Amino acid sequence: MKIGIIGLANSGKTTIFNALTGQNIPTTVYPTTEAQPNVGVVKVPDERVERLTGIYQPKKVTLATVEYIDYLGITKGDPQQNRKVLDMIKDVDAVVHVIRAFEDESIIHPTGNVDPLRDAEKTVELELIFSDLELVEKRLERMEEGARKGKKQDEKERAVLLRCKEVLEEEIPLRRVAFNEDELLSLRHLQFISIKPEVMLLNLHEDDIGSEKGSALVEQLRKRFELPVVALSGKIEMEIAQLGQDEAKEFLKDLGIEEPAMARLIRICYDHLGLISFHTVGKDEVRAWTIKKGTTAQKAAGKIHTDIERGFIRAEVISFDDFIKSGSMAAAREKGLVRLEGKTYEVQDGDIINFRFNV
């Protein structure tokens, strides 16, 4: 899973990136059009993998991973920089939109003052919408030119593009539109940005963590944008990320924070994207695999290897909870908890699966 971190310049994006990845990339209060994105890959915390590892003592443990990309800040009235950012985020799976809610005189706000709702609605979200609108208009122009030259046009694509144009002109992001599968297929090659799943991250001053002010801002953003909203202090979370495991636990306890930002954000992104994990186990390796909810057993097998999907016969399946209660796979088999499932079985979160195949 690839997640892009976007937001206004000086909103704390790189601080958030450092907190999520444990890196120590220098932050800057001066936006630039030359800087390249920061990239970091982190392992997805999974207590089930830890439990399975303790039982199997495998030679190798492989967790699912998330790749975070920290892009340049978006600046109102700077089309050169904004275009560069928007072009780069087209291949991400989801977007984390960092919204500044902290006051700090040493960090200049690009519009002069801190106003989270204004910054989210009137700058960043509009830039995403206008970028998509420009793309739609250019595509429709090319189709019209082709029609004048006698080239056959895809009327299905044209119809859905006109629908997109109408929505975007009303300053509504495409993620709010209920497209059917055929329409999504027609739009796939255009790589729209406002259609991507988004999570808003409210970057608070450390004194506002758990405050009424922070809670009120979160609720306002949720109602206005109909998106998941996470509130945290990037400064505190970055400090936590630089600590050892035991020190971090004590620090979190003292601050009344249940878990660090990395774990919280990954879980929310998984839920928002409709992702789950299944597991494969053995003495050689215990591994978590990420798939979409509703994925069939045969398609899930393809995550491991295309040959397994092609030669799929059956899937031996047991839920994680049933396995833990049984204590071992042998005991689970004796109790009849290991099931044989066919191609169309929908894999459930936490399933432990052994695929039978023949090629």
C-alpha cells in the first residue's frame, strides 16, 4: 500500500512523515519547488503475527508494509509547485491530508494565519478538484477534436466525463460520486486525484491534545468533508518515534496516548481502503498478506504466486481465534475447525490459509 502525505507548506508534513517512519528527515519552513519527496517503508503492526511467530518459531517473519511519500507543500497561488505535487501523487493508493492547527511564530503560515477549516477547504481540497477538472476538460477537448476528424469515440467514457465535469464544477470531489464498475473502468487511465480515498490528519499543538478545541475541530472536519479524521501532535509523535520501545511506552503512558500515530493511522487507512490481512504459517515463514475485503480464495492465492492462483484446488482455512483456542493445527484438525474452501470463498480478516494447488 502506497500512501501520499500532502498539505499546505509548513503544515508539519515532514514532521508527520518522521513520526510515521521513524526517520529523521530535516524539516524546513521554507517551501521549495526543487525538493524531491521523502519516501519511507514501514511494517504494519500485527499482534496476530507476533502470536503465530511465538508458536511456530519460524526462520523468517514477514509483515505487510506501507510506503509513505512526503510530498512538497501545496501553496495557494503557486501553480508551478502545485502542479509538480499533483502530478507526483497520481499513483498512490490513498492520501493523508495534513492540516495545520498549531500556532508557532517561528513557522510562517503561507496564508498569514492558522485556520484549519479554511486551509482544508479553500486551498488543498480545491487544488485537487481543479486539477481533476482540468484533466476532464482536456480529455473532452481531445475527444471532440477526434470526432471532428471522423474518429470513433467511446460514448461511455464521454458520458461519464461529462458527469465528472458537472460534479467538479460544483467543487465536489469525485470520491463522493457513486460510479459503477464500468464507469470506473472508463476513468482508470486518467488517474484522478480527488477520487482517491483520503484521511485527514489534524496536526495540533501539543497542549491541545485531548482538548475540547481539538475535539471540536475534528468533528467540524468530519461533518464538512465526510472523511476519517485523526488528531495528533506531530512534534510529540516524532519524539516518540525516536525513542526505544520501553521509553516510548512510558512516554505514551505519561501523555495518556494509547498508541503511536503509526499504528493508529495504518489501522484507519486499512479500514478506509477496505483492506484486511490473511496469514500463512510454517517453520520456514510466518507471513501477513494484504488483500481487499471480499477477495476470493483463488484471488488471494495469486497474492502469493500466480501459479498457485492458476492451479488452485482448495484452501485449508482456519480463523486466527479458532487456531489460538486450539493451541496447534493438529488439535484444530481434530476438532474439525480446519475447513476446506473452494475458489469462491471470501477470505476473512485473520484467516490462516494453506493453499492446495497443482500446475
